[in-house]
Amino acid sequence: MRIGVIGSGEVGAVLASGFHRHGHEVMRGSRDPQKLESWHTTAGKGISLGAVTETARFGELIVLAVKGTGAEEAVRQAGIENLAGKPVLDTTNPIAEAPPQDGVLAFFTGPNDSLMERLQKLAPGAKFVKAFSCVGSGLMIDPKLSGGPPTMFICGNDDSAKQTTTKLLQDLGWETLDLGKAAAARAIEPLCMLWCIPGFLQNDWMHAFKMLRP
């Protein structure tokens, strides 16, 4: 699959490299692709760099891996028409520009709103799927944990896009739990807050969630 990864941060780097290792054709996009040159020299042959718009055109599947505060602008830069009809994996969280208090992050969305719903409204033709939002970059690809494969919680309005996402996640070592439509992002995004608390309070960042059943 051709995967376009939009984002110049650590999450974008990890996912682009991981998708490439798993056999996908990858382009990583940034507003300033030159910023990625040093990473690109060690990322392995076969990964290309491009502008955000170019990356959105390239991918059969798009991954949005930017700061939550810049997510809507990144969608606009990608070109809403370039995302139409494509699965768009939304890794973002609505983290406010404020330090955590007692280990708890502040969000700029409320309990009856989510960043993914805002993105879906902005680009109604795109098939957004929330994924990779409740785990750190160190465990996104081929997670090895004592309890077995962790659970990736996903949601989105398009079933075919979620099926594509589920297969991709399985290949990357995850089990997947589909929580339904885009509104479920209101519950998934705050898991980022919970995931971060052990990190801020105890410097414990290597953990993930798992759904357990009898």
C-alpha cells in the first residue's frame, strides 16, 4: 500500500519507518521537507519526502501525525480534495498548550466534542479513523509486552476504512477494538491523558492498554 505520513515529529518518524519495514511504499510529508533530511539519511531506502500536499496526493492511505493544535491546519494544507475517499488515520490528540497539572494534561475540547469529529467535519469526504492516539511512539510498531498484543481502540464513520486499518494494525502486532462511529473519539482521545500520567509522575512510558474478557 502507498502510505503518506504527514508530520515532522517523532510519531511521524516512527510510523513512516515502521510502515516501510513492513513492506509499504511510504512518503513522509512536512511543510518544510528539508527538516527531515537528517532523518531520511538513516530511515532506509524506499521512503520519499515531500510537501504536505504532495504526500496527501501520494497516499492510498494517509496518516495524520501532527500536534493536535495544528491538526486542522494540516488538513487544509494537505488539500481537502486530496483526502477525499481515502482512509485517514488520525493519531492526534487535542492537547492544549499548557503544562500538565499533577501529571494530567489539559485538552482544548470538551467532553461532548473530539478533535477527530472536528477534522471529519472539516474534510467530510475523508474517511477518518482514530488510531495510534493512546500509546507512545516507542510501542506503536511491533509492541512486545508481557501481557501479549495490546489493544488499539479505533473508531470512524466508514466501515471499509476501519477494516483497512484493522488489517494494518494486525500486521504491526496489535489487536483492534472497533468502538463505532466518530463520536467514540470523545472517549478514545482522553485515554491519552490516562496513558501519560505514569510517564509524568513515574517516568514510565512503556505501557499500553488491553481489553480483557472472561
